[in-house]
Amino acid sequence: MKPKNRVSLAIIAAIVLAAGVYVLSGVTSARAETKIQKIVIHLSRYSDDSHSALMAVHFAQYLQEHGADVTLMLDVEGVRLADQRTVQNSAKGINAQISTYYDGFVKAGGKVLVCPHCAEVAGITAQHLRAGAHLAKNLGELADVVLAADKILDY
């Protein structure tokens, strides 16, 4: 092989090697950059639709236990879920208790954010809240959670 051909072959080999390293480093960094998804589950129903409440809390627990960063955002009737004075059993013949899923969700690190205005209308104060729930300071705190979310589910 002529020296000129060897040099050309060496240059081509170096380019192919560099391209391969570049592509592989992109794959590695893409995996390293996988971020935890922020999911908001919005629940505005409770006593008027316990099945929706059960599904929202059960799904929230599942997602939280499987690596998502989940906030259960309660407003309107949904705030009653956070009221420790309210019995959390489903009234539609569903055997599982809503409180079991709620407790599992909180234990897994899930956050429960309660609309302060809706809580006031429902007669719920901070002293009435179940473990893991807290009243939002204002509408801005609720908005911040929604704006930071990657996904929002509505029940």
C-alpha cells in the first residue's frame, strides 16, 4: 500500500473512531440526564364521587412508588380528602379504602397540597389536615406547582 493511501486510511479511521465516541457519549449523557417527572394529580371531587377520589389517590401512590415526583393537588370538594375528620372509605362498593392509598402515597414521599380558599369554604383548617397534607400559602403556590409539572392528571 502506498504511503499516501495509508495516511488517507488512517485519517478515515480516526474520523470514524471520533464519530463513534461522540455518538456513544451522547447516548451516555442522555441516560444520565433522565430526570424525574413532576406529576400533578388534580382532585376536585370527593364526597360527590368517591370512585374518582379512590382512583386519583391510588394512581398517585403507584406513580410515586415508581419514581415520579407526585403532588396531589386538592381543591373544591377534593379538599375533604385531606380532612382527618372525614371517613375515607369508598361508598361505591369498592373494597379498598381511600385512606390506605393516601397513607401509602404520603409514606412514599408524595405531597398533598390543599387549596386554602376551598378548605375555608369546607370548614377545614390546618389543624384538621391529615398527615402529609398542607394548606397552600396562596394561589401563587398552587400556580407554581402546576407550572413546574411535566404532566397533570385531572380527577
